[in-house]
Amino acid sequence: IDQTLPDELEVLWQHKVENGAFESTAAIVDGVVYIGDLDSSLFALDLATGELKWEFTVDIGFYAAPAVKDGRIYIGNLDGFFYCIDAKDGKEIWKFETGATIDAGANFYKDNVIVGSQDAILYCLNQLSGEVVWKHEIDDQIRCSPTIVENRAFVAGCDGVLHIIDLDKGEAVAGVMIDSPTGVTPAVMGDVAYFGTEQAGFFAIDWKKAEVNWTFQEPLGASSTRSSPAVTGEHIVFGSRSRRIYSLKPGSGDINWQFEARGPIDSSPVIAGKRVYVGADDRRVYVLDLANGKKLSERELNGKIIGSPAVSGGRLIVATNRGVVYCLGKKE
């Protein structure tokens, strides 16, 4: 992200949901924070003040991050319903039923919205109507967001394959074996897709050749990676359940640096300016120097941080499994 955040992160506001829990990442668009909780609600909060603008309530809540486009919010819930909601007033425009839980956010291609489900199907739906354009089924659950480059979608599946799918036809172009299930959303830079897995380490895959460039195994043995990577020209940064945050060299997979937190890391890091921001199960947001991995600061919050931080307008939004959304930044 081309934005920078202040050196010291102070709590500017918090939004508490009684008996709530958040594992989702916020989307921030036009000064509004959209975030879903595990119980039943999608919230729209004013980025400046934290004031509740509206609340959209369903029977059971959301793991997935909202996807926002053209004044509409697209989000799937634990029941497997995929909703299109008006961003202004929080009213439902349409909904579509998949066969199982939707874990991750949707993405967009042309006039369509693309979303995966634990029913092992990638759905391509018309954005305006919710009608099915095509469906593509794999052999096991889809728990990641589809990454889209040109007319290709990249889906790392629980079937141990990176699927490369033609978005115009809804058909597989290629698949690359990754030897382990994963729910991690691939990050693509140039011709290479980067992501970690539950047991088989971290992969760099040339998607045009459909072959593995390199793999990385943690020095202390296999540990699950559930954190999606943040990528720059010199760094691939991700967290591990071994409590470590790694930066790898994109070309080789060699370690630039590693940092040890006090708890497992499921949250995906955000790079803003020359810093890395990442949440952990130890209830802390860590701020690291991108160049060397040294800790610049940390901020302890109320609850584990499983969703990823979101950055906008000099502010960082992060939510915890104890039902609190925090806005961190510099007090005026």
C-alpha cells in the first residue's frame, strides 16, 4: 500500500459488539468501514468517528471479508448464502445460495463477481442480478479468495492443487500439485503466484508455465501457514502458526529476515510504506521494519487478531475475536 501510518498507533475509536467475535478483515471504501462478525451482522462504520451507519443482519455471520464495487457490497456467510447489499443503506439487493460455508472474500471480473465455497465450487455470478454465469468444481473445499490476473483466476484448493481457471469460459487451464490442502489466497506478482499451505510449506509457482519455481520449508519443521502473503519487489511477507513472520526473497525463497511473535499468526500482513503491520493470536498488532524485520512497536488489544489489518487515510482498522473493532492512528 502506498500509504504510510503514524509512528505511534493510538486507539482513535472502538466499536464493541456485545458477545460478538470477529475473524474477518474490513473493507474500507469512501470513508466507510465494512466488516462482518461471526454471529450475524455486517456493520458499516464511519472511518472518522466509528459511528454506526447501518447494520445488516442474517441468521449466522461471516468469516469472509466484504468485496465492494459500484456502491454494492458482496459477501458470503457461514450458511453459504452470498449477498449483494446496497452500500448506502445496508438493504439486500439479491442473494444466492451455495452448498456450504463461504470462508473468503469475492473478486471481480468484467460484469461478474467470482466467489468460492466449501462446496468445492467456484461461482461466477452476474453482479447486477446474481444469476449464474458459470460454475467450476474442484475435488475439495475452496477456502481462499480467487486471485485474478488478466482473464485467469488462481484458486489454491483443499484438494492440494493450485487451479488456474479461464474466467471467460469457467474452465481449468492448468493445475499444479502443492501436496497439501490450503485456504491461503495466492498473491501474484508478474508471472509468479506465492502462497503457503497447511503442511507442505510455501510455494512460488510460475503460472504461465504451470510449474513450481521454488518451495520454502520452515527451518524448525513443518508448520501450517494460514496467512496470505504481502508481496513487494524484494519481500514476500507472511505469518506462520509457528509464531514466526517471514520475509523471503521473491526470486529464490531465501530468508531475508524472520521475527518471532508471542502467538500463532493467522492474520495476513499489510505493507504500508516501509513498514509491516500484522496481527497475532497473542492479541497484539506488531509493527516491523520492512527492510530488516526489527520490531518498531506493538499494541495489545482485547482479543486474538485473526482477520487482517486494513489501512486507509492514515488509519489502521483491526478487529478481535472478542467483538471489538479498533481504529488506530494519530490523535489530532
